[in-house]
Amino acid sequence: MEITFKDVSYTYQPNTPFSHQALTNMNLTIRDQEFVAVVGHTGSGKSTLLQHINGLLIPSSGEVQIGSFVLSKGQKKQDLKKLREKVGVVFQYPEHQLFEETVERDIRFAMENFHIPKEDIQPRIMEALAQVNLEEEVLAKSPFELSGGQMRRVAIAGVLAMKPEVLILDEPTAGLDPQGQQAIMDLFYRIHKERGTTTILVTHQMADALAYADRIIVLAKGSMLMEGTPEQVFANPDLLAEANLDMPEVLTLLNHFEERFGIHIAYQRQSAHDLAKEMIEKLRET
């Protein structure tokens, strides 16, 4: 599902002393089945941008198009429930949204709320459970009996069971250790490839943007500062600094390695193990 912003501006609390313009003349396109990372410092407009994609906010001016849905200030009111059925959102700490007595009832809740046919619900639950690598036995348990990592996977399963065409990931690795962060991001990337979703990752983790995104959009003060492939974006450290963003540690390491030994190694999304092996081999050749 393609997403387009055309001259979109949004102002919170207009015509009051607390008026704040969060987006200014935003123009961007997220292509169908693309994996895009949206990065920016606090207050850059990331959350406001996301809330336009599932219709939580309507532009103060301009137009947002999500597939066949068009959102604008003067547009005839549309069935936003249908839009939200197609746009799944995984928020920060999604496990905080769990509330039902059992895992099965929690995963089932959104499907019943959106009136998914009854005969489809159980197969979807089982499919979503398998996608997040949880066993069938957890369905009868209270979600609050599970580990933190399992609770997060249950919450994600509830989103996946809706079979969204667009998947929004709002800081999905918050609070996880490095191993847990990689496991969750690998999970989302696999789902993106298998389902062909349009995936939008909002993150402060530059390493995740580098490793998983087809394209990176950098926001600053409600506008798009730059966009491009990870290689193009991270070739502009001065602009990143202007947006108060750091270079990914792996690129910083490779830059230091080249400065110290005069050996260039291209980053091609290698694992840390493969990268270390390549560095050792290059040093042995000198």
C-alpha cells in the first residue's frame, strides 16, 4: 500500500496561545512494500507523521493518501475504521496494552472489534502465534504470567493477526537488551519480506535504520531534512549532526579502522561476526 503526503502541515491547538506547528509542507512518498525508517530528534514531527497514516490526525492543510483513502481537512468523512484495519501499529512497550485474562482473548480482541468473520479468527491466531515464535500452550495462560519478551510477542501477534497492509513500528525495541532488540527487528524484517507489507520504522537506533531500511527519512523541526538509501544518508554526517543524530557505531568503527590502517571495508549489512572476520583477514594481508 503506497502512502503519499502532499504539502501536509499540521498545527496542534490552532488559534490559541498554545498553538504549535508540528509539520510544515511535508511532501513524501512511501512506496508499496517498502521498508522505510523515519528518524529524527525529539520534537522533529515523527509521531505526528505516524498519526496521519492511520487517521488519528487529519492535516491542517494538504493531503495524505494511504492506498485508496484520502485524508484532508475539507475531504468528506471516510470510514477510518476500515483504514485502521489495514494499518497496524506496534507502539513503544506494546506489552503495556495487554489487558485480557488469557493470551488467546488478547490476540482475538481486535479481530472481534473489527468484525473479522468468526471462522477466520482461530486460524489467524495460530498463524500470528507461529510468526512471533510462541507455542500454542501460551494461549490459555494469562499474558501477565509470561516473561517480558513473551508479552511483547503476544502484543505483536495481536497486531499481525489483523493482517495489516501497512505496519508501523514506533520504537519497537524500547527497553530491550541488545540481543532482544536484534531478535525483534529480525522478526519484523522477516514478516516484512514474507507478507510484503509496507513497513515504517520510527527509531532512535541508527544501527537499525542502517541494517533494515530500504530508505531513511530524516525529520527536523517538522520538515524533511533529507531522505535516501542508508548509504546516501549516512554519507552526510554534517546533516545528521544538524538533526542531532549520531552515526551508527558500525560505520564509526569502519571509519576509524580506515583512518588507522588505511584499509577501506564497505559496509554491506554484514553481521558483527562477519565484519570482524573481514577486518582480521584484511589486516593479515597487509
